[in-house]
Amino acid sequence: MAVKKLTLGLTIYDVYLEVTGYYYPEEPTEWYDDNMEGYPGSYAEFNIISVKVEGINITELLSDEVYELIIEKVIENQQS
């Protein structure tokens, strides 16, 4: 798995955020034989390290909704 540390800018609810975290790309399913043994694969993930607005870390102030929205936007950005 090729983990990437990312820092990128996102606009959420008209607020520009600088987001830093670790991106784990999606991994495909790999079956080794007819018994369906193997690796089931995994979805893409993003673990947030920090979210800043104008250089101020606001990570601890984020609602769960905004936190999840940031993760979704980062994954969409990396997959396109």
C-alpha cells in the first residue's frame, strides 16, 4: 500500500481550509484460488492530522459532519 502524506486546500461551506493527513489508496480484491481465499481489498481512507484556517489549527473544533465531509472531499480529489 502506497501511503501518501498530503497537504491540500479545500473549500468547505465557503471556507478555505488547509488539510494535512495520510491518504491510503483503495486496494483491489485478490483471490488466490477457487475457494475464495485471498485478500478482500480495502476502500480508500484519509486520516486527518490537522485542519487550518489562515494558519490556525481548528481540527479540534470541527463537527463530526464537517470532519467526514473533509475526508470525503479529499478521497474524491485523489481518485479523480
